[in-house]
Amino acid sequence: MGSDIQTINLEDYVQTGEGGTAITYNNKNGKTLAKLFTPGWAADTAAREFRINQVVYESGLPTPQPIRLITDGTRFGAEYELISPKRSFARIISEEPDQLVPLSERFARLTRQIHEKPADTQRLPDIKEIIITWIDKFDNLPAAFKERFHRFLDLVPSTPTCLHGDLHIGNIITDGERDLWIDVGDFAYGVPQWDVSMMYYSANLMSPERIENLFHVNQATMQAHWNAFAPVYYGTQDQEAIAAEVRKLYPFMATKIAYLISKMHDGKGAISEPMLQMFDRFLPKES
């Protein structure tokens, strides 16, 4: 991380959240939020996420201001502008079901703003290069499937447009006046299907239990969210045209799921037979 890291005193903070890789704390001054990765995560990981947040913030896309790199002496992370009060779109929809359609349509317009924005390719990573690295590293992925993933990836351009990297209704918040993107550490550039395919997956193919855990809503609500999102995002009410766009998402969805499994388990993730069947269904066949 270098000399720009600053040590904080946790007595000045109150823990407010805990995820799989990090814990968040609100500064008692009411102005900032600290995110510290759990022990074992390298300082470089925190620094990389912070730098990406800086790029997104400086691009003009709405996101909390990144302030500084920090450590508590053991863990590493960063401090950001605290948005308070705030609720995610997912939380609002779970508590106020009548807001599903207007928020899903608003989410579609905000997503288009990201995907219509040229990316700073000198400071943002190419998502395709990242995915190729993790597909290659995936020890438990059969060689025949690696070959199919590579054949598909060879056809995908590295379009210089912005991608959120983890696009869903839990990663956008509002304070009642501003809508802001959060968890932008995987921001990158590439074709928009990398983002939208996982939105489609979470709404239509993810297990009900995981949907409830991640988004605080049931499967029917997520499907309704997609059904409200898609016409606005694609700019058409023609269901056949939308279905054609959805079919284009399938190989991106399969590839990104394989990438995520590999990344989350450092290339050692287990892969089930149903997952291989899903890959076989959605990846292009060899011509």
C-alpha cells in the first residue's frame, strides 16, 4: 500500500456491518464509513479496490467519495463518505412492494448511464482479461469446458464501455435525494452483457434461498423486477425482441459464473454436475 496508508483508532468507530470478506464501521463523527478486509487479505487488495473507487468517483458516476487508505494495525481497507440515512433499492422493494416497478425502471435508466459511458481504459481493467485468468486457473473445470469458454471468449470484444462488475439492486443506495452506486471495486470495461447476464441469472435462475439471503425478497419479486427492468433497459416493449436479447446473455452468464466460482475459491472451487449441465446448455456448441 505504501506510505499513503493511515492508521485509525477503532475506538472512534462503531461496527455497522459484516460480510464475507470485510467489516464496516461508521465513524462517530457521522461523516465517514470505514471498510476493513478480514485478516489474511493483502494490503494490495484494499489498495486496488480503493483506486478503482477513485476512478469511478472521478468519472462523475454517482458513488460515495473515497477518502483514504486505512489500517487498524492488522487489517487493511479504506474510508469513504458516509451516506446517511440511506437504503438500498433491494431493501426499499422488500419493505415497500408498491415501489418495485418505479425503482426497477429507475434502476434500468441508471444502468444505461453506466453502460453508455466511455471507460478510462488506462485506469480500469478489461473484464475479459480478468475472466480468462480465472478460467485458466480453475483446477476443477474440465479441459473440454475450458476450451469451450475460450472459444466463446475469443469472439467477445473488449468494448471500452463502463461495467459495474456486480450489478444488482442491492448495490445501489438512495438517501432520498441522490442515487449512488456502491461496491464498485469490480468496476471494469467490456460489453454490457457481462453485467446484465448476472442480473438475469439472479432474477430467473438463482435459488430462492440465495435470492432471499442476498436481496431480502422472494423469487417472484426478483422475476417481477427483471420484467420491469428489461423493457426500459432495452428500450422496447416487444417481448420477442427482449427474448432475443436474453438469449445473447446465456454464454456470458455461464462464463461469469465459472469465473466467480474460481475467483471465490482461488481456483480450487468445487463444481457440481448440475453446474456443468448448465454450462453445457448455455455455452455455444463447437461448429
